[in-house]
Amino acid sequence: MTHTTSHISEDFNLGSLRLANRLVQAPMAGISGRAFRLQARRFGAGLVSTEMISSYGVHFGDRRTVDMLDVRDAEHPVAVQLFGNQPELMAEAALAAERAGADIIDINMGCPVRKVVKTGAGVALMEDEPLAARVTAAVAGAVRVPVTVKIRSGARARATAASLAPRLAAAGAAAVSIHPRTGAQGYRGRADHTLTRQLAAALPVPVIASGDIAAPALAEQLLDAGCAAVMVGQAALGNPWIFADLLAGAEPHRRPLDAVLAEMGRFNHDLTGEVGEERAGRAMRKFYGWYLRPFKPDARLRDQLRRAAGFAAAEPLIRAALGDGPRG
Ligand SMILES: Cc1cc2nc3c(=O)[nH]c(=O)nc-3n(C[C@H](O)[C@H](O)[C@H](O)COP(=O)(O)O)c2cc1C
């Protein structure tokens, strides 16, 4: 369905920052490195986001972590997402991220992964509201750029977002992103956007909706309900065209194999520039499945691609298996 009054391509203010539209690329660990962010920008996302970056890693000067702060001109505006639970360390890391070029500092209060939660960071912060507010205030006090916080419904079964979010806004958050599943839920079940709509109505700052957004109808419903923007994560895996489709109010649809391979090649090129040939070759293996899903690759091709050294080796295999005209 195409909407006559589409909000998604309208600009808006997030704190002191003007964003060109209401479509945000979601932070994804192991995915939203520079190549992924550049791609999301090319396809129209108004704001892109790094994967979560450890404030401890920044503090201790861990090389891989510090490399993650490297943002390029073509990415802006870019949010750098940090995790940690110590206000001073988070403030220090935020300052480093701002110096590295972050347009927004985003605080992770949603990660349910054990190794993060057991340090008191990620979604564990939602269990300690005074500390969550202190972390937010410390970061907001340390940098000039807007500070946002990404939360879930709650850490465990109970939804606590409605009580926490106003405290975060009072502590200096310029916007709150909500992925309305609990930490205990992980990624199972559907995102319950009833909560998103409640927050959008109640909070004095912009609310960004995250979860299961893959078509214009839900995006527009959430914007109509008062959300400032929508965030797209998993729907963009292997389908960067989703950003352009959503901005145009169009249903997502598959592209021809030639276009998909050309885009994979471009992404591989940027990824190689980012992490080097060997790591890019390994990382591309997880992307093949996502990009080729609409073409229903058989077990033989999937197996060949698992062993392909790099995209230069993978491309002819893909063409040989799928290139004989339309399928499926
Ligand atoms: C592989 C993967 C990694 C993720 N990493 C992060 C992260 O680093 N920080 C974060 O705030 N959320 C992270 N998320 C959550 C997403 O940002 C998003 O809120 C969630 O996937 C729901 O949106 P979606 O249905 O559009 O994917 C991750 C999700 C996935 C699937």
C-alpha cells in the first residue's frame, strides 16, 4: 500500500541535529561496521549507527575497539553506540567518540548477551534506574552532540520502559529508541509496539521505534502514532534496498541477480577497505545467505559459498548456479 501522506521522508530535529528523514539504520553487533553504514547511507537512511562499542575497550585503548570509532565523511550523520555501566568511563568513551566524529552518542541499554549483562551493562542497566540515569547524565554532560539511549521493554518479563524512559529524558537523553521485547525474550516473538506508541505519547523527547519494521504500513503507523523515526535492522540484512523502498512508501521487492551481485561487490569492496581481504572474505560468508535468500540457493551452492575464500571466488559460483534466468 502506498500512503498519500507519508511522513517518513520528512526531516526532523533530534536535539541540536537536523536529520533528513525518519529512517534509521539499527545498530547491529558484528554487522553495522563502516561498510554496512555506508551502504545504508547510499540507500537513503537518514541516520546510521555503529555496532555497540565497549567503553572499557576505549578506556584501555584496545586496538579493535578503538578502530571501531573510525567514522568516515560519507557516513554522516552517524550515531556511535557505547556500552558500559560506569558513568565516568562512559563519559570518557563518549568524549573519544565525539572527537572521532560521532554526530550522536547512543547508550546501549538493550543488549541481552550474557557477557555484556553480567558486567551490569546493556539491558542490565534497565534494572538499576538510578544508575541508568547517572550514566545518561554523565554522558550528556561530557559531550556537545545529542545523546540518545536505546532500551528494550524491560530486562526481564516485566515492562519497565515506561518508568525508566522519562528518567532518561530528564537526565539529558535527547531521544529514546525502543525495541519492545524484553531482554529475556531476546529476539523471539513479535515486537509489541503498543508500548512504543505509549512512550511516543508520554515522552517529552523524540521516540525512535525498533523491531520488525520491514514494510511501509508499520513504519507509517508508528510515525502516525507520534514516533519521530523508525529503525530498520534485520530487514536490511542482504536487502539494503529496504531503505529506498520504505522512503518511497513501496513494498519491499526482490531485485534481479545482476543488481544483487553488483551491490554485493560494492559492499565487499568497502568491507575489504575496512577490515582487510581475509576478514572480509570470512565476513562475506554470512552475507551470502541473506543476499541470496530470494533466489533459493540449493545445498550445493550454500556449501560452496561456505568455503569460498572471498567474493571474487564466490561470484562465479553464484552466477553458475543461479544465473540462468529467473527462478522462484
Ligand atoms: C545481529 C544483531 C546484532 C544486534 N546488535 C545490537 C547492538 O549492538 N546494539 C543495539 O542496541 N541493538 C542491537 N541489536 C538490536 C537491533 O538494533 C534491533 O533493535 C532489533 O534487531 C529489532 O529490530 P529489527 O526487527 O529491525 O531487527 C542487534 C540485533 C541483531 C539481529
